[in-house]
Amino acid sequence: MTPPEGPDTTAVAAARADGAHAGPRHVAVIMDGNGRWAQSRGRPRLFGHHAGARRVREIVEACPELGVKYLTIFAFSTENWKRTQSEVAGLMSLFRRYITKEARTLVENGIRVRFIGDRLRLDRKLQELMDELEAVTAGNDLVHLTVALNYGGRDEVARATRRLAQDVAAGRLDPETVNEETLPRYLDTHVLPDPDLVIRTSGEARISNFLLWQSAYSEYEFVDTLWPDFSAEIFAGIIKGFCGRERRFGAVREQTNV
């Protein structure tokens, strides 16, 4: 991938040098606004989804210079099946095409790809492509890109709880030992750190069932920009702003400075 021209990485570095907190290691993004972006241009909603897919590449490319090791993107929710049949079919076709088209570039540029969500409702061809992309990028470590596909936070917790209960019933897990550190081991994201920062585009200020457990102490940034217009420059500006935030995780300032 060719590094994008625009992310103000020097500004991020300056913020850190001024004694601000380190930038986010893990950023999660609710990519919203594709349909509205297309409709504002008199085009069908799928036109916006294709533009949004191209934007993903730019944001992934910007991550290394901005110090972002993990990027998780919300591509399709468990609730998105309620959309029209034509839009859902178009999105599934887009996912298959994107994986096929981008696989080689992702491999060559050190991007490791994972998928989270319930795969069972997805068509077999898409599942096979997802499995293959995870396998061929498994040795990469520059950026860890996680794609949430047929994902819902409540559904994830329900599936994790079911697996936990099965282990208790089978005698593999003592129920007396279950605590808040146990359930995360059963989540789709068990190999990932919790997100430091969650960004939602398009002006909506809600989390839409995304990473409910994992984002308990995440910082949030809601921006008006529609996803196809969300540039690397905007991304870098948000990262810079994050560097100036004080994260206390329930403590008071004096305790975090000890």
C-alpha cells in the first residue's frame, strides 16, 4: 500500500512530546453514512457502500504512522438484515469482491485480518473467503484489521455465555471461579485488546450494539463526516485529540498520576 499523503503524524508526535497521553493502540470505527452520501449525489445506496469500502484502505494505510496497531471496523450488523433484499445482496457481493481484490495487497503490506460475528448466516462462499484471508494473513503483524461482519454486541455476549455455560455443564469450568475476566475469553475478540477509542461517523451519537463489553472504558468520538468522506487527515486529527485526553478508568486524577 502506498502511504497516504495527508495524515499529520507530526502533530500527533508533538502532542505526545508535550506530555499528553499516548495515542490509541486500538481504534474501533462505526462506519456510518454510506447510503446518505450516495443519495445526496442522486446515486443508489450501494454506490455509497462501494465508496466506503475504498475509504477503508486509506484508513488502514494511515494506521502505522499514527501508532494504531489494531483497527476494528463495523461492516455489517446483525440488525442490517432488515434492509431491503437488494441492498443486503449487494453488500454481500461487495464483501466477496473486496476480500478477493484486496487479499494480495493485505498480505504484502503486513496487515493481519480477522473477522468477528456469527458467520453461520453468511453464504458459504463468503465464509470460505473469510477463512482463507485469515489464514494467508495470519503471519502479519504491522496492523491487525478486524472486520465485524454479521456482528452484534448482544449476540456476541449471548454466544459467549452459551459457550461458557457449556464448559460449566461439562465440568471444564468451575462456576465459582467465573468473574469479569472469564467472559472475555469466550468473546469473538478474545485475542484483541479492548478498544481505546471508538469513532462513529455521520453525526449519529449512539453505539448501535457495537463492542458492548469491550468498550466499557473506551473514549468516544462522534463526527459529522459521512464515512466515504472520512479522510486520513480527519483520522489523524482525532488521534491527536485523543492524545490530550485524560483517561482515569474510574480513579481520580491524583491516583492516575501516582
